[in-house]
Amino acid sequence: MNIKIVCLVLGLLAGGITGWLTRPQVAELRLPGIDIRVQGEGSRGGLTSEQTRHILLAAVVGAIIGLGVGFVADRRR
């Protein structure tokens, strides 16, 4: 199997897992007289759009890093 593809997939998985584990659970907005707190689940019991965006961004960064590692590993071979 091609080392670049393997590293890309591993980076994507590692980034997705990292994004899932580090997703924001609570969003707070505090102003004088107003205290707004939003918990982790969306309206249908799933992820909120901010959590989804956080996970996808981490997965894309992981995939880019994995692809870079794949190119370096392929050049050294």
C-alpha cells in the first residue's frame, strides 16, 4: 500500500479523535446582568455546529500533517 495514503488516513483518524476529545462542552457568555450557558448537545441530541466545526478542523489539520509525514517517509525510501 502507498505510504502517503496510509499516513493520510492515520492523520485523519488521529485528528478526528483529537478533535472529538477536545471539543468544547460548554459555551458561556457573561455580561452584567446576563449569564448565558449552552451545554454540549444540539437541538436533536447530537453535536452543535461549533463542536462539529472543531472536530472537522482538527481532522483536516491531522490529515495535512499525515500527508506531510507520508511525503517525507516516501522520499527517504
